[in-house]
Amino acid sequence: MTQTTETRASTRPEGEPADVLGRVRALQPMLAGNGAQGETDRRVVEESVTALTEAGAFRIAQPKRYGGLQTSMRTMLDVSAAVGEADGGTAWVVTLCNVCAWLAGLFPERAQDDVWADAPDAKVSGVLAPTADAMKIDGGYRVSGRWYYNSGSWHAQWAVLGIPLVDAHGEVVDQGLALIPRTDLELEETWFVAGMRSSGSNCLIAKDVVVPDHRVISVPAAINGDYATERTDEKLYRSAFVPLLSLVLAGPQLGMGRKALQIVTEKAAKKAISYTFYTAQSDSVAFQLQIAEAAMLIDTAHLHAYRAADDIDTAAANGVYPDVLARTRVRADTAWVLEHTTKAIDILLSAHGAGSFAEVNPLQRIWRDSAVAARHAVTLPAVNYEIYGKALLGRDDQITPLI
């Protein structure tokens, strides 16, 4: 598992984050064209995955030591949103693979070498829930379990998976994340859903898989900013754990919201309002009001997303771990993004009319993908607002350790 710095660097995508964004935007027509097929196949079309890999879209959270771009929370949002303008399911896979690459960057360098030293294009998927059994053995753990729902499962070569950490007597002493090669895992197709079908969020299964100690980290320690990586100078991997894991899920929503607004506004001058005298939707004051409201909701979502990203990036750059209040505000900001984007999309579909739901209309897939993605447990508005409200009031009855 050795590789020279020169060899690693040769695999790095050319340019900076702005160049990656430019390349992703150039791919949008192809990504959009493959969207329907990806939904039918329940996995992103391989042409799209290959093109995004070559564009560097999967490298933005990978350490530079392995040819990655090692960017920022803000860039993670921007890249996911750019892909989301073309296809929500593809954006979700890019998002989850990138955030799981970031998780891999928190492990000891020996574990990171396992993933990328000989395969710099390797992708990582993951599930944090510790839905497994573990046995302590010399030098590591023996793990068996099932993990739902593993987005990007078809395309990843590694997975970071939640496990209970036990002592020699089998008593649970901690919660961990285990980095496991995909070759050690089975896949069961379980992702049969109304939206985000192409995300391939299937079940990964481990049966007596041995995981060495260097490929296991503590989740409670990570929540408090105590990471296992020796590279403490790499500011991206000083980012706050739960805030980054939650906010990254807002990226696809931003892109889908922008695309829905674009579709509806561009068609408004040529689309009549049935059973009225309006030969163009754009002539209707009621329609104008709906468009304005939707646009403001989408703008507001971006403002909150970027505020939260700046909070995460600034703290990481300064080597400061955000306090509980700051971290819970990011969860609230994330919820605000999802709540307002989904509301904007609903308004846009109503304004556009019943044709929004034709199978040939991309709006219906945006609506379904956005609605499914918005129900991720880490982003639920009611839950996240309660978490933030308790922090604002200084209460000691929080409902989750994931802060």
C-alpha cells in the first residue's frame, strides 16, 4: 500500500473548485438526459458516474495527498447543487460519496492509505446507524450486520458503517464507525421508493467481517471534534462532525429548487392558463405572485445554507470547534433549507399546472426526488428546530447526541 507523492498527484483533477464546477455544469445536459434511465435502473447511469469522476466531482472532499481537491463545506454544497440542477438522484450519490470520503479523511492515515493509496478514484458510501453486532478480537473487531439505506451502493468501493464497540466481555462501551471494503460486503436490493430511485440506497450486509483497529473510530469522540487523523493541519478535516453531515444534504435541494424555478419561468410566456382568458401564464398577476414567492423561498434557502457553510468553514480554518449553540443552529439552518425548498417546488408545480406531473416533464421527478430526500432523519425540520430551540433556552433535555 505504498505510493509516491508524485504518483498520487498525477491522478488529481486539474484546476481548482471553480474549474470542477465549470466541468460539472458542462455535463448537465448529459446528466439530465440520463436521469430517466437512472430512475428506471434504480442506479445512476455509468456514463454519468464516469464523466463526473473524470470531472473531479467525487474528489472535492478527498485529501490532496491522494489526488483530491480537499475543498470546503461551501464547495460541497455548490458541486452537489450543480449536479442537482441536472438530476436529483445523481446529485444525491455525489453528495453521499463526497461526505463519506470526508468521513474517511477523519480516520488514521493508515486507514486512508487502505482506501486511496493504490486506488485514488475509490469512492466511499456509508451509514452511521450502528445496526450490527461486533465482537472484540485481537487487533480489531469481528462484525456482522445490515445497513439501510446505503446511497451510492452500486458505485462505491468502500463503506463507512456504524457498529457498536464492545469490550472483551461483549459489553457495549462506545459507538463506532468501521471502514470496510465493498468486497467484504454483500448487497441486497431494497431501494424501491417513489423518489430518489437512482440513488441506489440499498442494504449492505456483513457476515463475520474482520475490521482492524486502525479502521475504526469513535462516533462520540468525533461529535466533540476529537478525530483520529494525524493530519491536524488539514482544515477540512477539522470541520464540525454533525453540522457537516447534516448540511451537506441540503446541496441537492438547492439545485433542484433552482431548476424547478428555471423550468416554470422559462415556459410561462408560452403556456396558457386553462379555462381563463390568459394565453400566457406570465400575464397573470396571480402567477407572478406565485413565482415571486417561490423565488424568495429558494433565495432564503440559499442564504441559510451559505451562512451555515461559512460557520463550518470559518471555524475549521481557525482551528476552533463550534459550541453546542452554533452546531445546533446549523441543523436548524439545514431544516430551513429543506422546508423552504420543498415549499417553493410545491408552489411552482401548482403555478405550472397539472402538466407538471406528466412523465415527460422533469418537474415531476424533481418534486418526487426533493420530497423523498427532504425526509432524511438528520434534516427533519420539526426535529432540528426542537434541537435548536432547546439549545437557545439552555435546556439539558436534548433529544439526540448528534449535535
